[in-house]
Amino acid sequence: MASVTLEHVSLRYRSGAVGLADVDLQVADGEFLALVGPSGSGKTTLLRSIAGFLTPTAGRVLLDDRVIAGPGVAVPPEQRQLGMVFQQHAVWPHWDVGRNVEYPLRRAKVPLAERRTRVGEALDLVGLTGYERRDPATLSGGQRQRVALARALVARPRVLLLDEALSALDEPLRDRLRLELHTLTREMGLTVVHVTHDRSEALALADRVAVLDGGRIQQVDTPSNLLARPDSPFVAKFLSDATLVDGRVTEGLFSAGDHPLTVPCPGVANAARATAAVLPAAVTLTPGGDAIVRSSLFTPDGSDVVVDWHGTHLRVRTHGSRHRVGDAVSVHITDAVVYPQAVEDAPEREAVMSA
Ligand code: ADP
Ligand code: MG
């Protein structure tokens, strides 16, 4: 196993597109790190830079203390001892399962008897004992993805890199494989970097989650800290569906101009411009009032409600009786995370304050 370190890593594509911008990230030996972010935020670019399929324009990538990419250094992928699984299970259809899993060992010229043993072990690990002679075409999508995982594990990688490895699977299979992957990698003590656009998957699986946007790391923290203390309006909105409202802070009170929203924010300095992130669970609704229910979706842990409150579309998590579209309600906000002067950094605010 190994730790992975990225130091000031930037990557610009020939087209001019920014893949990564000054990324600093350390994944500890044995840690399960999830990388989340919207489409195009640089997740795949980051993973492929660790794998060696892309070379950073600036900065360094290290495995433990060894520089594997940096000025004048580019260790080829096959010499990095990493395992990788993609969304599209790249299982070769003309080879049986055993031969597919064996491939990295063959390439490394491991003797036949040892190859056999290790393929058997890898298939045991992923719950496909005895599948060596099976034709991949006879397998389900989930089983094929397990074959890809066995192939990534068979060479005993120092780090496992997963790029949307579960995203193509349907529930409940996806849920089961998610649990298995977690248990398996934790038992092996494997360092994992798991890319997903699914924030609940990231929060559920990872020791820490790195949130990417525009090729930059926005925040890296444990799942509970990310939810409790988002560093920026972007993280609050992306991970927790916070509603972002622009306004100002005066003597410990956030107010939103001519909008009725006010929230106490003790200790926050006066600011002419600020953004409040209102978490769905920090809002309660009571019958009758100046807001209108626009949507109301049932979920196992309460209803996911959107109300139009003087032009602000406020996301609310409610419990108890289900609201109906068109109901008039009153809004009560218990607290909000207030970011002074964050206005310039929050281009997504227009989407929220649509008065
Ligand atoms: P994600 O995996 O988070 O969806 P990517 O890492 O694939 O994001 O992409 C990051 C950015 O780099 C995007 O703007 C994307 O359009 C761009 N990009 C990705 N691959 C290439 C490529 N091969 N050539 C040019 N631009 C690319
Ligand atoms: Mg991607």
C-alpha cells in the first residue's frame, strides 16, 4: 500500500481547457478518499494524472516518497503498480474470465502456477469463485464489473483508482457492490481514490471526501465535517442542497435586502455583501403564509420540498404530513451558514435568487 500526494498539480489540455488548477491533495496510506464534483470538474483528469495516462503541466505527483510525475519525470502507468477500474467494464469479450483477470500477471511475466493461484484468489475476493472458464457474455453487468475489479486487484496494487466504477449499474446491485467494495478494500487496508458524481455514494463510502469544481479542490474533509461546516457556498449547495441567498451582515444579523429572509449569525463581522447558505433541514414550514409549495417529493427520510418564497426557491426537508403543490405556507429558518464577501466567488447565485 502507499500514500498518494499531489503538489500544486495543474493540467491544461491542448484545447486550452483547464483540467486541473493548482491541486494539493494527500491521500494517506490505507485511506478511502472519494472525489466528487459536477461533470467537467476535473475528477477523471485527476485520477488519470495519478494513473499516469496524463502528465501534469505543472506540479508533482508522489507515491509515498517517490516522484512519479513532475518536471523531467513521468513514470509509465504500468510501472506505478496501481489498479484501475472504469465505468465501462473493460472486460475483453473474446477472453474467458480467468484470462481477463490474469492479464496484468501475464504482462508482468509471473509464472503460470502462481498466475493460476492468484487469479483464483482475486475471483474469491470479488465473490466469483470458480468463474475462471466463464464467457464474459454470459455474465450480468455487475458480475462483469467484479471481473474488472478482480483484474485491478490481482497484481496487488499499491493504490486502487476507481472512476465511476459503480455508476453504470442499476440499483439494488449497485448498492450491494458499493457495500462489498467498501468491506473488501477496508479489510485489505487498500488506499482507494474513488471518483463519483454521486455525492451520497461519496459521503457513504469515504474516510474523506474531496470536492472539485473547475479543476480546483474546494474542500477536503470527513463526510460529517463537510456537511456541518461547508467552507463555501458552492460546497453547501453541491453536497447539501443549500439554498444560497445574497445579502449583508449587520450586527450579527444576515438580511437579504428587500426579501423577508433574516437569520442571526452571531460573531460574523459586518459585511456589505455576504451569502447565506440555508440548509434544507434548517427550515420548517407551517400552514398558511407568504410562500407557495412548488414541488414536494417523498423520500424515505422526509419530504424534499421546494417553496417559492418571494422569488427565492427554497429547498426544505420536512417530516410529518406531506405538503401539496400549491399549498400556502410560512417559512421559519432556524439558522444558516453565512459567508461574508463570498459574493464574487459564488457565480451560481443567480440560479438561486431568481426574484
Ligand atoms: P469530470 O471527470 O469531473 O467530468 P474531466 O476531468 O473529464 O471532468 O474534465 C475536466 C475538464 O477538462 C472539462 O472541462 C473537460 O471538458 C476537459 N477535458 C477532459 N478531457 C479532455 C480532453 N481529452 N481534451 C480536451 N479537454 C478535455
Ligand atoms: Mg469523469
